[in-house]
Amino acid sequence: MAEGASNGRRRFSDKWGKHELDVLAVLSSAFPQWLTSRQIAQRVKAYADSYGELADQAAKAAFAKQFQRDRAKLAAMGIAIESRQPEYSSKSEGQDFASYRLQLGDEPRIRMRFEQEDLPVLAAANYLAQSISLSSASQRMESRENAKLSRTAPRVPQMPVPGLGLDSIAPGLGTQTIPDVLVKVVDSRRFAATVDVDGEHINVAYTDSDDLAMFVLEHPGSSIISPQEAVDAFNRRLNAATQFGSADRPEEAFAARRDVSTPADHASDVEDGKGKSKGRKSLSASFQTGSEVDRRLRLMLFLSAHIGEEFPMTDLAERFIGHARSEDELKKSVAVIRKDIGTLTTVSDDGEMAGSQFFDIDWSLLEAEGIISATNSLGLERLAGISPQYLSMLSASVSYLAHSPLLPAESRRQAASLYTRLREHTEPGETPWLSLTGYELEPPCFQAVDSAIHSRSLLRIEYTDGAGRTREKLVAPAKIFVDEGVYYAAFWNGIDKSSSDSKHRHSDWQVLRLARIGRAEIVAPQDSITIPDVPVSELRQWSLDNGTPSSFVTDKPGLPFIDSLQDAKVEPCGTGELVHLTVSSDSWFVAFCIAHARHIVAVSPGTLRTMIVARAKRELSVGDESHKTSAASTER
């Protein structure tokens, strides 16, 4: 019967705070059968107390609201409940006859052993993988919302849902601390797109369309595959960049821009950082520890995955609550786990199914030695482990962390070791690659450049300049360094100097982003080469000293992307601002202006503007060719 009522509304009863666990137990024990709403309401004690037999519309509506909340809670943790509408049910009786069961997929979950030293890297990779998954999930939701307005709205490709089952085979994962820098970087990149980079499809997490455009332009030869909204937003920037006027004649540029119709970008754009974003909610670092119900879910799946095995209570306390700093703290943690075990094994008053029959516990062993051994898991072991789809995303996250500057060197080595083991459980070609804008992977040429530095060899490189043209040069690599998550190399161009010429000019050096190098061939020098030992800070300063004075005009004042420009001088200009700065990298400036073309109307000097227009037209032509190829393939 319903427990209490107020103004005709039924009040939900949850005496033990474990109705999500009861729902899970009911559906797991019934699998693969489907249970109707009425059957679920009858078998879960908290529902039965509050909503009874669903005899009236008020009870049906109240149950539907609470059940969908619990269903969403479980789905967010990776336990999906699928539904169906039998053919014989009518719309008026839909609530009575809609049926549900656990969504386990066609493939069995994968179980493997993780060492204690794996957990910090595994937790970081899990955080990254969940973020990518949730980013894509939010875009799918946006796509569905757009579909209500337009039948031609594109669909975002399906991404794997984060799996709680990972906790069942890696206990202690939830107590790990995620590095603050990783949390900050990941949480600020709320959207995901698939980008083709040198033939590899990479899932790229990004902040907004300006951010994604910058990533594509700074990786020559790359193109956006999906979603279509991101492709369209990128093309709008390219078209706008071909219309740039001269910053020396801003009034003409403003007049020309008014004649060009610029449609609004897709919903993932965050207008000037002030717009309302529809992206996913950020995962907080506290997500790792979770609520009391979350902990019980993880404990329940862990015991289900290890039926018949013995675990000391102190071990479980450390795995699921964290390392105790004192004996008293350990006792409190053990008491919490003991209470959780009691909750998962409490027999309900009326003997109904509910959460009372999760496990049979060897109580004598527990009381005598403080050791837990569980049996009879109601089939919950089916949920323990990692789904093949999520393992692929997790493997990609581990690989990314092993080859990006987001983690310290020791953690990166551990990530590389972990990736080797994860790869044994995935088929070749099934692991998706991923990247975060602003924090790139080690570029393909990294090993060649690094080897040439250590062997004191030369390199014959092919690289892409700001206009997208391919150039070739023979250089002596001196240093590799990371600046704001991007890999650079300092090359010494003074290899043709005579040994007696000890004067070295700033122009003898070139700092080049590794991602712009397409081919790097090691060349043995005919004579020994002595490369001057110049600090990275001095090389950066030389690049700035030899930079190109430039300027651009915006269509409105106070744009946030200008704040990130060091040493920029800003002055009012028409309805916007005129920004002066020294450009040390032409290719960076070209990418920057195109990526922010929705707010830039003019650029100077003419040499850089010519490079920008050339690069934008080149990207548009490549995009047109790709579209024609795709259309021809579809017709065939």
C-alpha cells in the first residue's frame, strides 16, 4: 500500500535507501525475461509500499516518474535498462504493459586482472573515456532535439556508455585521485567530433567550434568527418576567411562584412564564452568516490564477479572507501562495509524478492575471522567486467595518456605498459583513437626527431607552411619541448657554416611544430656537427624578436580569445577592436585567424592575409573533393 499521502499525491517510500539495487536485483533475476511495469512495482518493496498494484492513474504516473529516475541513475553508471512496447498493448494501457529488462548486449563482458600500480592511470583513463562518451551522448540528445524541427537533422554516431562493471574487476578505482590538470582540461572540452588525421579516425574532444577548427588547421591533411554540424561550422569559417579585408583599411572591411550573410554556428558554439551551452555537465573529481548507493553497487558487482572467493573486511574497506590514515579510521571504514553487506543481505518482512536475496554470506567466517565470502548473486555476475565497446574506448584513453603531456613521465610509462595488456583483449583495428584539443599526442615524426637528436644526425624534413604548401629542408634537430600541450622541435639551420665561423645569428634557428612535419628522414652527417646549446627560453625569445608585426580587426569588443594573446595591444576600431601583435609563427597565425573568422573582419600585413586566403581556399577545395568522393561511393 502507499505509505502516506498529501493533497492526493503519493509519497515515495525508500526505507533502506537501496531501491536502485532492488530494481537491479529484480531485473537480473528475471533475465532474459521481460517484466512489465506492474510486475516491477509489485516485486520492488519500496515501489510496492508506495504505489501498490498501480490500480489508478495517480499511482501509475507516480511510479513512472520514480522508475525513470532510478533507471537513469543506473544508466549513468553503465547499467542500461531497455524497454519495449508489446504489440497487443494499447496506448491507454501502455503504462501497465510496457516491459523492461537489463541490456547486456550480445557479447560477454571482458574480465582481466589489474595491479595496484595500474589504478591511478586506469582511473584517469576511465575519467577521460567517460567524458568522451558523455560528450557524444549530449550531442546525440541535441541531434534528437534538432530532429523535431527538421527531419534532415544529422545523427551523431553511437558511442559506448561508460561501464560500472570496470569497478567490479578493478576495486579501488573509485578511491583514486584524478590529477587536477587532467580534470580541468577534460571538463573544459565538452564536445566530441570524429576527425580524419592522416587516414586515422580520431575522436577529438573540444571546447567549441573555434577550438575544433584550430585543431584541424594545426594538423595539416586532417578533416572533420562528423557530426555534420561541426563540418558546416568549419566551412563557414573557411568561407569567412576568404573575405578578409585589410586591417589598414578597416572601414572597407566592415562594409564588406555587412554584405556577407553569416548564419549562426551550431549549438556547440559558445558565443563569446557567455552563451548558454547545451553540452554535457562536467564530471567533478568527487565523481570517483560517489554516493552510498554507488559504493554499494560497486561492492555488489565486485562480489558477484568473485563468487566463492574470500576477502578480508579490511581489504574491502581500503578498496571501496580508501586508504585509512589511522586505526580508528580503518575501524570506521570496516563498519561502513559491514553495514553495506547487511543492506545487501537483509531479508524483507514479506519475503518478496527485492534486494534481500543478492547474496548468501558465510556468516560464521565473517564473525570469526572478518572475512567475506558470498554466493548466490542472482545472475549479477553478467554485469561484472568491461563491455568490448567500452574496453575499446578505455584502451584509446590509456594510449592517449601514454603519449601526451598530461601525465608525468612515470605515469606515462605505466600507461604504456597497461595499454600493451589491454590491447591483448581487443581485435586489431577496433581501438578508436582520441585526442584533446591543445594537448596533442606525440606526432608520428617524434621518434625520428628524437633519434636524430640522440645520435647527432641530420634530418631531411617535409613540412607544411602556413598556406598549406609542402616544403623540404635539411636541418639539425637540437631539442624537443612541450609548450601548452603542443610538441615543438628546435632545428639548427647553421649546418653549412664553417667550423671557424663561431658567430650564430637568430636566423640560424627555426622552431617548428612537430605536427606540421609530414616526413622526417635521418641523414648521417659527413662531418661531426656541433650544435650550440641554447636554452629553450632563449629560442622562444629569438622567435619573438624575429617575428612579423601584424594586426587584425574584430567585429565587436571584449572577445575572450584576445585575452589569451600575450603582449597584444588593443585599441577601439569602429564597432570592434584593432589588435596589434608580433607573430613568431606564420602557420599558427594563419590557423588562429581562420579559426576565429566569425569575429575577424580584416588582417594585415598583406603577405599573411594572402597565406590565410590561400589556406582557406585549399581547405575548401579538399573538402569539396572529399564530398564528391563520398557521394560517388554512396551512388555505387
